[in-house]
Amino acid sequence: MSGINDAQLQEILDEVFRRVNTKRSELDVKKPGWYQQRSWTPAEEGSFIDWLTAYLQKNLKLSKRWARKEAEKFSSFFGWSIKPSP
């Protein structure tokens, strides 16, 4: 996401971790595959994408459509693995 600063990125990552009841200090995000150590449901991912869409609209002044695309892209690269369906 262009235009995002380090403080905003930290806030977004904190929210990613908060969504799975984990602190960033619990995982080494410099290790490859760190995002595979936790998982969330499709509904939890959708809720995060909604949150991030609103965040990007407010903080980066993106249109809703563009913010949604960026949020979906962010989640696909940096979101947790999806829990398998029962």
C-alpha cells in the first residue's frame, strides 16, 4: 500500500494480531511463514477486511472501492491462514 507510514503499518499489524488474540511479541514476524502460525475463519477475515477498508478510507483518503481492493490484497499477503471448514 503506497502512502502508508510506519506508524500506520504498525497499527494495522497490531489489529491483525488482535483479531487472533495474539501479541506481536509472541511470533517472530521476520521468519518466513510467520502468518501461517495462526488462523482465522472466513468471517473473521471478512471482518478485518471491513475494518481495514474503513481505516484506509479515513487515514489515506482512499475511495471505498480502492480501499477495499487494498484491504483484500493486504489480507491475502499478510493475513492469517484460513481455518478449514468443519
